Amino acid sequence: MSVTDSGTAGTAVGTSPAVLTPRLRLVLVLLLAAQFMLAVDFSILNVALPVIGKGLGFSLAHLQWIGTAFALCAAGFTLLFGRVADLFGRRRLFLGGLVVLGAASLVGGLAQNPEVLIAARVFQGLATAAVTPAGLSLMTTSFPEGPLREKALGLNGALMSAGFTTGAILGGLLTDLLSWRWAFFVNVPVALAVLFIAPTVIRESRPDEHPKLDLPGALSVTLGLLAIVLGLTQAGEKGWASSSALLSPAAGMVLLIVFWAVERKVAAPLVPLSVLGKRSVAWGNVAGLIAFLTETSLVFLLTLYLQEVLGFSPLTAGLSFGVLGLGTVVGGSVAPKVIGRIGSKQTLITGGILQTVFTAALLGLGDGRSWMWLLLVATFAGGVGNMLVIVGFMVTATSGLADHEQGLATGLATMTQQIGITMGTPIMSAIATAAMTGTGAAAVLGGLKVAIAVNAALVLFGALTSTLFLRGARSSKQ
């Protein structure tokens, strides 16, 4: 199967141009803008949820579905859409997903009842599942393995993590100054701008022949991921002992086993086992899963600390994470240089150790506002370390593969990202809640410290898996 390069005509793996041409620079800006917008969407509604609930008549029990509906679709369908991008055209799926995202955002902002808002969030999640892997695969094929790809992925990682922080801040500002509806409307002009410019500068990539899509594999993996994510979100709401938290993930694991069996037999598998068997793909994604799970859930834990222990307002708490956002931007900016000097494996290890040390440092937090200095220093340095891991993961998990497999590789990486984000908060919430003995700020602080300790241990485990199982090539081509 031959695939036309979607970025630079005539470039191949290992022959990356030395500098960014004006067109490549514009391609990069457009792709980064889309990815940043998607990252903002993950967190922009968090601060606004109580206001939305009162405005549209959501019951407290159903309010969490504003986030769950989005997360289910964003995580459950991303692997399928990543493969669809490979088979039927990355640019086509990228642009189509942006159309759906813009339309769903407009509908969500105009919603007058809970049903319309939830439907809009479902389509926003589906659009995210399509645009994210398509955009990343356009990026990895536009910038073949080498310094330019590492730079592009570094900028993408920095803006993606900064987008989570920006979403929390922007959501608070828009809700306080205008209306929660602007948390939806803000997507529309960005989507329109990208849609207007992208067709003229981003080239299509499509196979010469359209192979049959692996429908049994697509159905089993999508339903399996949906069941697992649903169970994890229900665990955060109802506790890990609830039937939905136990049965749904169990059903999901059975479906994923079915998916594995299907992929071994089908002629044109959705996910070739030869790709999953590559160490760079398998263990790179393990490192990425842990990186996203730990840092996004740490933000949740520290939000509780800032509001429940120190007594800050939601907006002030959100603004406090600007330092973390700065750390991720710094980490994303230096990551390509670090990878070029010591290789992606050593970057994963170095970033993991840095994140471990400064996550563990948060165990020293006290119940007074004088401890803010420790939180700010630790979140900045931990953010740098986390971003080294994330960029190292993206470079590792997409290296050593042919162009026609890049949609699959970035689909796997995107799925890892979405599941890590979705898993982290319910897991850490359950750990913190179980560890709280009594009531009051002291009890909350005690439970949070137990969860922070588990968080640091998970980061260290990720660094150890990279040490033991990834090859030690000096270059990023693992």
C-alpha cells in the first residue's frame, strides 16, 4: 500500500529537511492550533459545571455526565478513527472532525436543556477522537523522524499540557465575565480559521487502494474501551465497590481479549500485532499512560488542597496552576534538545525521575498558605519533568514505523492520552477519599498526601519500565 506524503513531497523517514520552510511552518501552526483547542476542551468546563447545572436544570447526580459523555467518546473511538485516517485520508478526517467540533460547540453554547448539551458533548468527544490522531499523524508524516519531528512533537506536547491549564483558567474567566456558553463558543472561530486555511497548505494522504476495514476488531475494541472508561468514571462517582465500577471494566477487559483474538485471525487487522509487538510502541505507550494519569490527577488533588485546605476560590486555584503550565511549556521547549543529546529512552527516564522527586516533595505541604512556595516550585519542576516524558513518549511511540502506519501509531498514542486523563482522577479520588479519617482540613490533607504518595510511586514505576524494557539507542529512533 503506497501513501502520498501529506506534508513534504519527496521526504522520507530519516531525510527530514534541516529547517522549517514557510509552508511547513504554517502547517505546524495550524496543527498546533487544533491540538491546543482540543486540550483546552478537556478542562474548560470544569469550573463552570455548577453554573451550567443551575442554568439548565441538571441534577447533581447527572452533572458529571457533561464530562463523562465527552470522555467516553474521546477515549473509546480514538483508535478506530486513527486507523480510519490511515485508510481513507488523514486530511479528510482532520477537516471533517473540525466541522463536527465547530458545529457541536455552537449547539452546546446555544443549548436550552440538558439533553441537547449532552448530545453536543458526545459529538465534541467524537470530533476529538477523529481530529487528534489525524492531526498527529499529519504532523508525524509532515515531519519525518529527526530533529524537526522532535521539535514539532515537543511544541505539540507543550501546548497540549498548557491547554489543560489554560482551559481551567479560561473557563473561570469566561464564566465569571461573560457566560458559561462562551466555553463552547470559543471553539467556533478557531475551527473556522483552521478550516479556511488548512485545505490550501496541508496535503492529503490516502492509500492507492481502500482495504476492507476490520469491523469485528473495530467493534470489539471500541465497545471494550467504552466499557472500561465508563467503569472508571462511575468509580469516581459511586466508589470502587459499586457494581458499575466492577462489572463495566470486567466486560471491557473481556471485549479487549476478544479484540486480541480477532486481530490474530483477520486478514487486514485494525491493529497489526506486529506493531503492538514493537518495544517502542508498547513500552512507549506505558510511559505515556502513566505520565498523563499522574499529572492530570495531581492537578485534581492539588485543586482540592487549594480549595478545601487553604480556602482559595475556584478561580484563584485555577490561576495557581499557571506555574505548572509554564513548567510544561519549558519542558516541551527543551525536550527536543534533550532527546537529540541523550536519546528518547534517557529522556523518558530523566523526566520520570524529575517528576517523581518533585511530586514526592509535595508530601511536605502543610495546612497554611505559607506553603504555597513549595507547591509552586514543585509543580513547575514536576511539570518540566512530566513534559519530558510526554514528548519522549510521543517520539518513541511513533518512531520506526512506515508512513502508512502513522495514523495507527498516533491513534494508539492518543488513546493512551485519553485513557490516562480519564483514569487518573477517579483512581486518585478513590485513594484520597479512602484515606481520609474524620472531617475537616486536617483529614482532607491526610487523604491527599496518601494519594500524592501513590502518584509519585506510579511515576517512578513508569521510569523503571522505560529503564528495563526500552532499547538504549542514543538517537530517538528506538
